[in-house]
Amino acid sequence: MMGDAHQCATLVELLELDDGEPFVSILCRGDHGSWGGFQFMELSFEVQFIVLGEVFTTQNPAVTQQHLPAQFRAEILPMVARCYAAILEKFRPGFVYRACAHPNLPEEALEKHHFLTRAIIACGYYKGIASDVALE
């Protein structure tokens, strides 16, 4: 894990090519934020690919499905949950902010969101809603 309480990141290799070069990694971030004097840490993640020597990251599940077999996709959220737990254990922010990037998510996507919310709650945080700042 690199960073400090204002910005940190973990990069975990998920799958590598035969030559040992990373192919798919999970990049989890914790970013300090404030809104109206309220301080919090925002948690997010991306899937990072190396394809034909080019590195790109995405939060789009459709892109991930194109490049990663289902058995490896199933490992993403548990790995993200472990990374979030490590970030929260190290920096212990007073509040955590998570939000869905898209409104009106289908049930499958919403369940993934709830999975990560439960992982944060397991770290000692609670789910609450306070105007635009919420753990949800």
C-alpha cells in the first residue's frame, strides 16, 4: 500500500501472463474528501489490464467481461473488500463515502455494491445517510 491519509492506493495482481508480466490487477484507492467542512475518505476501485503492452484501467463491467474469464471476475470483489479493509485499518478515517456511479442499477450490480458496503461495515463503520455524504 502506498500513500497517506489524504490519498492512498493498493495494487493487487489478479492474473499474470506466462512470462510473469502482470496482466490483470485490481487498483483500490482511498481519497481524502471534504464537503461543507465534513471530512471523509472516499473508497473506489478499478480493474487494470495490460493488453498488447498497453496499460488501461476500467470500472466498466462490460469491458472487464471482454478481457477476463468468469472464474477470475469472481475474485474481484472479495479482493477489493480485503483491500478496503487494509486501507481502513491503516488510516482509520472517521467517515467513509461510497456511492453508486450510475443511478438505477440492475439488481445484480446493486448486490455487488451492497457486498462492498457490508465489507466496510464489517470494519467497524455503519451505514448511514447524511444528505449527500453517505456510506452507501
